[in-house]
Amino acid sequence: MKRFIGIVTSTKPQKTAVVRIDHFWQHPIYKKKIKRSKKYQAHDIIGVTVGDKVEIVSSRPISKLKRWKVKKVIK
């Protein structure tokens, strides 16, 4: 079971939260740190708002794009 911590960027679809996960990686030659982000659509039954820091966990496919569930609000 994978777990990610990210920030909610949208809650417009019903029972869905769009969560942005940021991660950093270092270029192997130039050693510069680069920020990358990816958006996940997570099933939301607890009612989060935009800007909340949440933990999402993998789950069975709920719809075409939703394979994650919001587990808890961290902040």
C-alpha cells in the first residue's frame, strides 16, 4: 500500500479531491536540485478543503482516474 502526503488543489468534482504531490530530485551530472510535482485524484469522504495537507493511500479503482483515497487531514 503506497502512501503520499500532498496539498489539495481542487475539490470541484463530487467526492473527489485533486492532490498535488511535490518531490525533489538531484541531477546526476550537474547536482542541481529540481522540483517535480504530480496530481492525483483521490476519493474524498471526509470533506477536505483547498489548501489542506492530506495523506492519500492507494485503493481499488473507484472510477476512470481515481485509484487513491484520502486517509486523513494532517494540517
